[in-house]
Amino acid sequence: MTLDNENNLLKEFLKGFYRQIIKIDDYKNYESILIEWIKDYLINNEINIKNILELMEVHEENEKWFSSLIGFFYEYGLNDLNIIDKNKSLTLYLLISNNINNDNNELFSTYQLLNIIISKYLLSFYYYKDIILNKRDLITKEFNNLEENQTMSYSQLENFNGLEINLCKDEINVMEKYFDTQNNKKYYSNENQLDYDKKKELIELNNLGHCYQYGIGKKKDIFKAFEFYLKSADGGNSDAQNNLGYCYQNGIGIIKDEKKAFEWYFKSANKGNTHAQYNLGVCYQNGIGIKKDDKKSFECYFKSAKGEYSLAQNALGDYFQNVEKDLEKSIYWYKKSAENGNKIAQYKSGIHYKYEKNEKKAFENFKKSANQGYLNSQFELGYCYENGFGIDVNVAEAFNLYKIASENGQSAAQCALGTLYKNGQCTKIDMEKAVYWYNKAAENECEEAQYNLGRCYQYGNGVEKDEVKSFEYYKKSAEKGHLKAQFELGCCYYKGIGTEVNKTKTFESFKATAEKGHFLYQSGTEREKDSEKAVYWHDDKVTKNRVIEAQYNLGVCYYNGIGVEKNNENAFEYYEMAANKEFLNAQLELGNCYYLGIGTNINKSKSFELYKIAAERGLNVAKNKIGYLYENGEGVKKDLAQAIYWYREAAKNGCEVAFYNLGYHYKYGIGVEKNEIKAFELYKKSAEKGFVNAQNNLGFLYIMGEGVQKDFEKANYWFQKATAVDENEVTYDNLGICFELGIGTEKDENKAFEFYKKSAEKGYINAKFHLGYCYVNGIGTKIDKERGLKLYDDTTEKGKNNAILYLKLIYEDNEKIASDLNLVNYWYKRSAENDKLALYKLGEIYELGKGVNRNEIRAYSYYKKAAEEGCVYGKYKLGFHFYHGIIVDVDKEKAINLYKEAAEDGNNDAKEILTLLNKQDEIDEW
């Protein structure tokens, strides 16, 4: 760094320190505010404390320019060894004053004068800090009781060799102008001296009013205060004119008169008083003593802000945020105000930086504001420490900050403190204290606290469980726009928690969560708008998840018509919205939409992609669907090995449909070695998890004795179980067969008829034939051949599409299915005429599954009826069933007798069987 650069750096450092010290309002923490500013300055200029101190100490003008600043470094240990030396600091503070007094020197530069003014401030703090703080606290308390946000003016005028300087204002421009003037003698004229004496007298009258108003060195007397302000104001002192306006506005020492208040503010403002310009802006904004006028209010704020008055700059930030709506300008003025030390603007700037994800700057602004006692910033600073936002995590510091702000009534901090107690962070878990602070915050209308109380009452955490109270708190919070509460309210309406079930309100609550949350996280506009409000809970992970889940739930509502008219396009839109935010179930449902063409065009490749994403994230249902797509070559090349892999992956985690699919593959040896025992085990696992298809198939396995010993009672049990879970048409038909034939239960033709009817009403082809058979033969109902035959015909004509659906695994040719249906219809009609051959043919049809689903039970039933009617083919088939134990227990004696009857009637198949049995010595020659 060159010598000129070093010189410029030090000059700007001195000017910056001066500007900071004259605008300090928080005398309690003045040292930390100044130290913080010094550190920021050094970081921004890439120089450390040791180097800046050395540069000041070795500078040729160090005693005249930097003695007070060097003293500050030693008073607070801002040196390489962190050594505090208060004696040295006092000597340095006094040095510049002693030099001027002893040498009777004139001023030579702006920097010398800045050093003098800084020394006066630091000496005041050194000797009188406690007294200053005591009086300041009294003034602050009095300000806090006043309704409006106007400010008062205070000046301290001093003459430095003829140069008049107000020690309470930034007068660098005045100083530089003075030292740049070639003919300084004009400042010493008698005329100027008289003018200075008059000004000083008016300032002293104003200051005397200030002392009487607040009891500083005088007994408090607001009437005398008013008198002194009036004398000074009549003499033309702009500070007194502003203060007089303040007295009239608030009834201090005089009857309240807002019109006169406005008049005095106006006089003072016209003389350039920045405080009065600001106060005048407040009057125009709120209609105090004058008609409301936003334009004039803005003009007044702007004039004051240009004079670097921080409250006016903050007011301009508010104006551009709430009136003219210009976010960029709003942020600009908040930053200007914050740089000038305004704690409210520092807070608002912190909020802006927070949502811009500039953690460091957000933290810095919150800290500066919190150091001045601003409650919202104390909460935000606690949030930063708790979450490691712009600073390392320090829950202990967060706890302390929340506690300070909570005890002063800051609702967000009260809520946050309650959560720390609930979670046992930096303290023992204490639900009683958690609920206490939640209640405090809720009483102050904090929506997060109301939501938290809803959770406490819903689950009985720290309070007695009370779902009605839970609902009430969710409702209060939701009405304020709290997203998690809106979501939970939707759940309450859906499940009837603390209120009656209301599907319409369910939909409305989820819609509010989904739409507001989408807007909030997409644009950030809402957060900027609510910067005054601590909305940290809108940014937490739980809230974002609830918003996404609400979007998914909204898709479910639209798809199923829950609380709203069914709308597949809207369902697709919300599923897609949630899926894009990686909500697992939404990815699955979006895959279903693309697979089935729900609200969009069918796109099996897209469906496969979404299922695969969800499957790889661990969703069992998606794993099973991936297996199905691989098995059938839909959206991906057919690959049985991959299908089995994904079915197994899903089954590992208990997916009931995957168990069923694997069972099917083992039963028929598709992609794996056929294994009926394994198939049974897998069907059983699926059935026990409630999957209806598996329960139905398990019943068949018990009837057929495939992979397990025959057990008709268990078969009937699983059929009954399936109908209890779902009104499944196939299971109804199976139960009809069981009750008609007495399989695993007592024979009950009435129940058989009821189950056939239920199944037939759902369009099941087999059941329609069975129902027609019941009408023709009077099984469980009166004989009605006309109705039965009509049902056969209707089944054949209207049921072809359903038949194709049910039999697509057996036939590829739709015409073949239709032909077989006609054949079934033909033989059913023949059976209505007690045709024994028709009964046999129907048994054959069910045994082979031609035109209807294969059904061994039904086949046995028709073979038995045919045999009883004397049908030779029926006797042979019935013998075959008894010999091999198909549907019935093995009974070889009965089987051989039936074979003999059939053979004697000329059945060649029966003759061949008997010959073979004779050769095997199972029977004697017949």
C-alpha cells in the first residue's frame, strides 16, 4: 500500500468513526456498536487491527488527528495483545484538548477538529456513562408512552475559532468548506460573532427546555419546558420549533393541538431541520393537523432522508414497500437507514438479506439492531444462532436471546423458547414451560404458537389430550395463513378430529396450503411484504413438506372428487406440482396418470421413468409397478429377469401386490422355476396383508391342494375374507359356488344365489351364466327359465368385452373368445332342458376354461350332475376326480366303480384306464 493510499485509508477511517459516534442512540452498548463498526471497516478494507493501529501511531499527525481514536483502541483492548490500558486511553483523549489549550493553537484541518469532537464524546462516556444512561432510560420510557413516532431535536453548538459546529450532527461538509476557504477572517467579524452569540443563546434556551422536560439537572417541569421551547422557537431556532410542534401534538405543557403542531413542524422544516421534515411527513401520512397526503408525506421524508436522517430513510423504505410498491427502492432506503444506525431499518435489511440467502449480511444487520435492543432483531439473531445462519450454531446464545425478547413480550421469541423447552435444547425437556411460552405467544396472536398448541392438544403433549381444543388452535392459526395449520386443519376435516367430517372444507384447507405455499416459495414476494413480521416458520423444512403434501392431497381430492367436482386435468396438475418437488407419492400418482391417460395423454415411457424414480427412492408400490412394466414390455423393453428382480425388491419390504405377483410367477413357472409350494407361501403372505386377489387365489389353492394340503374350510374362509375387504366380483362368484355346492361350509343355495347376483351385477361373465343357471333350475330362487335364458343371451352379447378382459391371458384372438361364449351359451340353454350331455359339456368348458374362467369346482359339479343323469362321459370324469383327488378326497374304490359303469356303457377311456389298472395289479380282471 502506497503512502497516499495509507493516508486516505486513515482519513476515511477517522471520518467514518466520527459519523458513527455522533449518531449513536444506544449509549448502553455504544462501545460494542463502535467496535463492530471498526471490525467491519477493517474487513472491507482488508487490513487488520494491528496494522491500522500501527499506521495511526506512526503517522506524523498522530497526536493532532488520531489521539482519541488510538485511545479508544487502548480502552477496549483493540491491539495485537488485547491489552486494555484505561490510563493510556484517558491520556490520549485529553491530549488534543490540552494541546489546543496550552499552545493557543488555531485549527489547521478538518481531521484535527474531528479528533477534538471524538475526544469530547469519548471523555463523556468515560466519565459520565452511568448518568447519561440513567437519563436516557427516563427519556426512552417517556417516548414509548407516546402514540406517534415523531422525534425531538437537540443541539449542542460550539465555536472553534469562529467555526460554529453542532456536535450532534454530521458537520464534515461545513468543516471542509471552512478549511477550503482562503479568506478565513470573515468568520471572525464582529457581525458574525453577534450572530453566533444569538444562535448559541437560542440553542441554550432550547436545551434548557429539554432539561426541564426530562428532569436533566433540573426538577422536571413540562410547563417550563414548553416556555423555553417557545422563547427559542420565537427567536427562530428550528430545533425548538420542532420541539414545540412535538409538545402541541402530544399535549406536553400545553393543551393538545395537532393543527398548531403541524404549523410549528412546517416552520422548522422550511428551515431545513431534518427532524421536523420527518415529523411533517408523519403528519401528512397520518392526517395529523392536516389532510392526509401521501405525495407530500413522501416529499417531506425525502428531504429529511437526503439530510441523512435515518428515521426518514426508514420511512421511505416503508413508503416504497407499502404505497408505491417498488421493492428495489424500498431495499435501497432501508439499507441507507441501516447504515446510519437505525435499528428498525437494520432489522428490515436483515430480513431482506435473509431471504436473499445472504446469511452473513443478514446476521450482521440483525446483530446491530439487536445490540440496540430491538426485540424482533433479538429474536432473529437467536434464530441465526440456533440454525447456524451466518454464524456457527450456538444454541445457548439463541436460548438467551429468545429469553430476553420473550420476557419483553416478543411473540415469535416466546414461541421459539417454547420449542427449545419442548426439544430439550440447551435446557432439560420441560413440556410445562414449553406450553407456558406457547400460550404466552398464542395470546399475542402468534400463529406458529397456536399451531404448536394444536399439536400439543392433539397428542396430549404437556397438556391433557383434547381434540376439540386442538382443532380450535389449528383453526385460529390457519385463519392467519399459517401453512402447517392449514394442512392440519384439512386433516381434521377429513378424519373428523375435533370436528365433524367435512370433505368440502378438507379440500378448501388443502387448496389454501397448496396455493399459498406455492406462491410463497416460488416468488418470495409474500415474505418481503411481511418483513415486519417474524415469519421464520414459513421457511422451515416441515412447512415446505406440508405445502408439497397439500399439493399432492389436492390432486387426490380432484381425482376422487373429495369436496370438489372430479377433475382429472387438475389432479394431474397438482400431482405434477408435488412430483416436481420430489414428493414420493406424487411421483407414483403422476406415473399412474401417464400410464392410464388421467388428465394427460398416455405415455408409458414417462410412466416408467416416474415409477423408476420412485422405486429407486424406496417406494414399494413403484417397485412392483416397475416389475409389471418390465414383465409386459410397457414403456421399456420386456425383461422377465428385471421384472422378477423388482418384484423381489418390493416384496422384501412387504409389498402385498409384489408377493402376489411373485406367487403367480412361481405357480406357472414364468421367469422362475415352477414351485407350487413357494407360490402358496407368497400368496399367503399377500393374502394376510389384505390383498383381495391373493385371498381369492389362496382359496383356490386350498381347494385344489396346490402347494398345500386341501382344506375346503380354509378355502371358504379366504373367499369370505376377500369379500369383507373388497366387493370383488370374482370372489363373490367363488363364494356362490362354495354355498351352492357346500364346499367348506354348509350348502346354502339362497346365499349362493345372492353372491352370484352381486357378482353378476358387477359384470362378471361366469357369474352371469351361474345366475342364469340358478333361474333356470330354481337354485336359491323360483324357477324363471325365461329370465335365465335371457340372461344367457345378454351375457353372450353384452358381455363379450368383459369376457375379453377376463380371458385375455388365455386367448389372443378376440373372435375366438366370442365364439366360445356362444358355445357356453348354447350348452347352458341345452342344460335348461335337462340335457345330460349339456351338463357334461359345461363341466368340460369349466375344466378347460373355454369362454369362462377355468374353475375345477364348477367342472366337478357339472360332471357329477351329468353322471347322476346317467351320462357315460360324466361317470368317467367323476371317476377321474375321485381317483386323483381333484376337488374331492381320493377314493379309489368309488373311482373304479364309476370307471366300470362308464366302461360297461361303452366309454373307451374308462376301458383303457381299467386295463392299465389291471396290469398294475390294482384291480382284478373286469
